[in-house]
Amino acid sequence: MELLQLKYFQVVAKHEHMTKAAEELQIAQPSLSKTISRLEEDLGVSLFQREKRQIRLNAHGKLFLKRVEKIFTELNEGKRELLDLSRNTEKSITLAVSISRLLPSLIQSFRQEHPDVRFQQFLESTSSMKTELEEGQIDFCISSLPVEGSDIVWEPLMTEEICLIVPPGHRFAGTSVIELQDMKDEAFISMNTGYGFRDLTDRFCREAGFEPHVAFEGDEPGVIGELVKQGLGIAFIPEIALLNQRGRFPHKLRISHPDCKRTIGIGWSTRRYLSPIAIQFKEFVKNYFAEVARELESVRD
């Protein structure tokens, strides 16, 4: 069994189509078919279900694919580690987040201490972050919902309240605390379906006994806030988003019931090699959010 055979198998499994796989690998289709057949002979089992010109991974193929992907992940991580040790790579950190509000401040603060570090950052859903961690595409994720997996560690950083903001002149604009059930007939301005914050706030509404009427969906928290100010609806907002900009959202309501809170955490894969600078960043993130938690506590008091 050779690595080339395993690579060919991985690509065929991805496409479940010999012609498309051959095109990606830039080899002749008959040669690819023979390679896959030899691999199956070596293993003593078939890996695909073949029906005319269609092929599908069978149970053996799906099981074997998981092992093959782990092999290539380990090889890629070994290469990254060797390059890092030989100091032939620039310092870089790849990060996926479901919380965009604090990201610029967090990264700016870290780069003040480490100006030579390059960041790649992505705004992702929780499910996408899990896949990227498992496939070794990112170093860390910072999310408002736990990211779980057999090789994934998710460590809580801080817990904050989720509040509501309402437009000027709203019937509750002069109120400081409400029950969420009082808002069941309101138009909500929300994050897009699939994002962790949207999943969380939808769950809060269901706990309060209703499904939210979503009048507008988007993926830019700043835009959502502006739409609220224009009177187009109300919106959930995390405490963390109110830091240093309380003047923009003077009509903030705390929610007495249900208990509307979220826990922000950082996740990483134990299978991915973390460079020394990535390990430093992880510790920096923990200290950064601990300071934010203290600041929020002082504001509440």
C-alpha cells in the first residue's frame, strides 16, 4: 500500500466519480481505476459500490476514508511542525470566530506585542468551525456555543448576559428590565440562521413560549444595530457589544426571564500542531477575556 494510492482513493471518495477525480489529479482515468482496484486487492475488500458508471463509497470505504484522512492530517501537521522548527515559515495564526465584535480589538492588542504575526480570520457557523478544526484548517475557534468532537478541546473564557435593544419611542424604551415573553409580538432583527448567536437567541424565545417573528436577517452586527435605531424592529445584543458604545444604544433592556446568557469559549484540535506563537496567543486570549469579564462586572455594579 502506497501513499499515492491513498491520495487517489481520497480524491475519488470526495467526488464519487472517476472522471472528475482523474481531472483533479491530472491523470488518465484508466490508470486511476487500476490504482483503486489494486488498493482494494491489497485490502481484501471493495471500497466502492459500482453501478454502471456510478460509484458510491460503501461501508468499508467510509470507514477506511476516516483512517486515510487522519493519515494525511498527521503528515501535514508533521510538515508544519518541521517547517516551524527550521524557522522557514512566517509567524501566522488561523482563527475562526462566531463573535466578530471583539475580534479587531483582540487581534490589535496581540499584535502590539507581536507585530510580526500574520492572522487569517473567518466568520463561521459552529458546524463549520467544527469541520475546520477536525480537518486541521484552523488553529483556533472562538465561539458562543461549545464546539464538540473527539479530538477537540473547548475551554470556556467568560459568561455574559444577552440583552435587548429597542428603538427610540418604543413602549419599553423607558424600562430597564423586562420578561422576554412580553416581546412575543415584536419584529426581531437577527443574525442569519446557522450562526451560533442566532441559534442561541431562538432558543431563548422558545423557552419564553414563542417563535420569534424575524423581520430582517443579516450577518453584520453593526447593521442590525442601525436598523433598530431606525425603528424597524428590536434585537438581541450581547453585553460585550455594548462596551465603550453605550451611547449608541441607550434603550437597552435586561431580561429577567428566561436566563439569557451565553458562554464564550476557545476551541482547538489536539491533533493539530500549535506553534509557539499560537500557544502564546491562546494564553493571551484567556487573559484578554478575563479582563473583559472584570470590566463587564464593574459596569453591572
